[in-house]
Amino acid sequence: MSEMSVQMDTSAAAGEQCVRQVLVTNQLGLHARPASQIAREAQAFAAQIVIAGQGQSVDAKSILDILTLSAAMGSTLEIRASGTDAAQAVDRLMELFAAKFGEK
């Protein structure tokens, strides 16, 4: 996915933007199950959400886009959201990472 296609439209966002860095701590990194959890949770929010890392930015609402990050354990990613519920969206995704997506 190109950088241009996931740029946030700040004119459409009702003011709120949130950006946080997160460390991938689960042993297997962002494989299919965590990518699915991220996309499912992200889709519950109106905010535009992008995950950046590994030299690219992807739509957090797309499982396939997330998988293209190939984010292994120890990778640092940036979660960016724009919209009325941006902070809540980023907080929820941060919770998933903190819980290691339910993995041990």
C-alpha cells in the first residue's frame, strides 16, 4: 500500500489527532491473529488509523495491510489516528499490544 493512500485527511477529522509509539512484545510478532484483532478493533472507531513502521504506513483497519509490516518481536511501531475518537482508538490498540494479543 502506498504512503499516499493512507494519509490522514485532517480537514475531515473533527480536530483530534493522536500519535503513540508501541513496542511489539509478543513472541511471534504481528502474525495473522494479532493483525485480525487490530483490524477488528480499529474498525469500531470512526477515526482514520494508520500504523507506521518498517519504512511504511498502513491502514490499521486492514488485516492484509498490517501483515505487510512484517513486524517481528522487538519492532517499534507508531499508531496514528485522526478524528473525533482518535485518542480512544489509539488507547484501545495500545491495550491490545500491552496484552500481547492474548498470547503468553
